[in-house]
Amino acid sequence: MGKVVHFEIHVDDMERAKTFYGEVFGWTFEDWSEYAGMPYFGAVTGAKEEHGIDGALMQRQSPPPSAGQPLNGFACTMGVEDYDATEEKILASGGTVALPKYALPGMAWQGYYNDSEGNLFGIHQTDENAK
């Protein structure tokens, strides 16, 4: 099997993207640009013993996704403790709603957003009472 072990988010403005993900999810970043040969910042998404993976912000090498186009790649979904508070942070940090909050009945709240760079991502709050 091929388990996902790393992700990359392609960005136009590295500082803006670092601010967005740092403010919304509390991520920190390590400069790996010398290793990658381009602006490339490792994203530390939590403690090593926590469930999940780390990734990176990478300087975009092609045009950004067009508004309204269908998804043509992977969408990463982040687990959150408080859906509504996270949505407030997303919007305050320059993100936009792509697909509003909806219930996965008996499981969770889910929704999708565009980050400061136009990339689609999801948030997911486990809640067995979601309806």
C-alpha cells in the first residue's frame, strides 16, 4: 500500500501563505529552500506523536487554479476542534468559502474553503450529533 507521508501546497506568495496557515491552524515552518533549490518551507502541523502528516509550502511553478474550476488534484482536509471558530479564522485570514459547512450525519461537520493562494482544502470536526 502507498500511505500518504507528505503534502505540498503550491503558493504564489510564500509569506502570505505562511501567515494564513499559521494563523488558521497554528502551523510553524522550517526553511528548506536550500535543499529544494527554490522557496520551500516545511510545514510542521503538530507534534510527531499526533495523528497526521507534515508537509510543505512550495513556490508555485505554474498558473494558479482558476476560480470556479473543478478540482483537478487532491484536497487535503484538516481535523479541527471547533468548526465555526476555524471558519472565522479562515475568513479573517483571507480565505473564502468553497462549499459551506454540512453534516456527515452521525459523524462530523465538513466544509471546503479556498486559502489565500486559491487552493482548495477542507476542514472536519468530529461530532456524532451532526445532522
